[in-house]
Amino acid sequence: MNKHAVRTAALAVAMLSLSSLEGPGGLAVAQVPKPGWQAEWEKTLRAAKEEGQVTVYFDSAATLFVEPFRKQFPEINLVSVSIDSPQLANRVIAERRAGKYLVDIVITGANPNYQVYYAAKILEPITTAFILPEVVDESKWLQGKHWYIDTENRYVFVYLGNVARSASYNTKSVNPAQFKSYWDLLKPEWKGKIVARDIRRPGSGGDAMRFFYHTPELGPSFVRRLFSEGGLTLTGDNRQGVDWLGQGKFALGLFFGRIELAKAQGLPVDELDPHLFKEGAPLGIGPGTAVLINRAPHPNAAKVFINWFLSREGQLTYQRDAVRGGTGADSMRTDIPKDDVTPAYRRRANGKYLFVATPERTDMLPIYKVVNEALAEKK
């Protein structure tokens, strides 16, 4: 066969190959393989739609973004159960003891996600759910990494990095400029004028106490003196403490949540800006951890939710709506705007922070011990 015949035969083979790839109108369509993540995502999404549901248990402070997910994935019914942390801590354990496997994902703080569920070994590595490139890409997160509480860096994912607040005040009786150091709380003029939420009960204040205990300039000695010499009045009721503060019964408050909401309702209360204090501020997580429960009833729908929630869109939606709800949330994602985060709670490039949600700092038992001893010797 001469060269002309060889070229003709090769062209015919090529044309035959192209004809097998023709689309509408006879136009050739190149069959480009889909990226691996896209094929996996489409497969997971199909399976999730067949499951038809995902069940998420939330801390009561973290529910404002539910509707956007429902609108984007109408074929996946998002069943959201909103529970305060104290009740949430035991609910999943109680269900499993009864042989009920109802929940796929829990979104709340370190207690119970780390202190209860991780300790009980009932979690699936959340890393197994990551599919979308923008979720897998760690460069989009604070300091270019994913954050976890557990030492294995697989189970308890941290999505919030809030500048945690420690103290609040009655705006009619306190000038914030009076405070430069946390030690100022021990000045004689404040004795008997401080109401504090009892941090030995589940709720707000854990981040602040971990910061006090683990910051070298403060430490156990500060905690001991605060509770023994500070003349604190303790209450287990967050609302009661905030009301007392607003009524002027006390000048200062410690460890209370929902101050922003009380302020918006017209009470004369506000947070002391954490950046006022020379010792720095705690970088806490609030209700900001997510876990994937093992033996989940809707494993594929759970993956879809996790990828949406940790995506740029999901975190932007959460951050915006949580701020409006008064939680001061600052997502660990750095590729979203922070303009709507309350300035006092927003991370600053030159801020002095101690990240308190690490395994060696999470345990509250040593702190409770110091508090109990201090209260026993209260002056």
C-alpha cells in the first residue's frame, strides 16, 4: 500500500471514530472524562435523593441557615432538631442505648461533640465525607489548614473561630475604658457587683474559663482569686443573669451568652471588647463543631449536607445569619467577607489570641476543681 492509500485509510478510521461521538446536528462531541470528585459527587447526590432525608441535631444557636439548604436540595428533606446543649449532650447516647439510630450529623460545641460523642467512639471520620474541591482545599481556611479538636484530625471539625467574650456590663454604670487587664476585675470597687453564670453547668463561658486557666499571665491563681475574692454572685440561669445586669442590680457580668440579643431588645447592656485586655482574648468555637455520627441512617444525604455546609456558600450563609441571631460568629473560612461580623468579635490580623479548643485545653475538670476550692474558701 502506497503512502497516499495509508493516509486515506487513516483518515477514514478517524472519521469513523468521530462519527461515533456525534451529537445533535452531526457535530462531533468530545467525550472528556469527568474529574473524579465530580463523578463521586453526582453519584452521592443521586443516592442522597433516593434516601430522601438527612437528620441534623443543632445547638439552638445554630439553626438560622436551614432554609437555604432546603431550597437548594428540595429532594432531600432536612429534618432539623434544635436542642440546648445540656439536653443535646445526652440525647444521642440515650437513643443509641434504646437501639435507635436517628441522627446523621450533630452541629454544636465541644460539649457534647468532643467530650461525649468522640469519647464514646460513636463518630465516623468526617473527613470521609469531603468531596467538593472547595471543601477539600485547606488553603481556604484560617492559617491554611482544617481545624479539629481531636488529636487524630479526623472527627470533630471546627468551623468557627470566634473572638470569645468574657465580660459584659451595664452601660449606665460602667465605663469600658476602666479595663486594661483581666486583673482589674479584682479591684475593690467591683466586689459584690459582679454576677456570673455558673460555668460548672453546660452553657456559655467555657472558652473564657479555659483562656483564664491556660494563659500564663493569668492561670489557676487568677481563677482562684476571682472566685474566692471577687464577691461573685453565681446563677445557673443565663436569662436571669442578663436581666439582673440590665436592671442595674449588678454592674458587671461574666460568662453570659445572648448579650447582643438583650442589647438589641433595648436593655442597657453590652460586651466588654476582648481586645481591651492586655492578656489577649480566647479564640473559641462557640457552637462551631460538626461531627458525622456512625451508623447514620442517611449516609449519602449526610455527605451532601456536610459539603454544602462547609462550602463557601454554606459558611457565608451561616456566618451572616448567625451574626444576625446574636452569636457573633466568625467562620474559619477566610475566602468569605467578614464585614457583617461584629468588630469586637472579629478576628484581627494582629490580635493576641489563645485557641482554647485543643485536646490539652478542652478538659474542664481541672478548672472546676480550682473553682470549687475557691468557692469553699470564699471571702
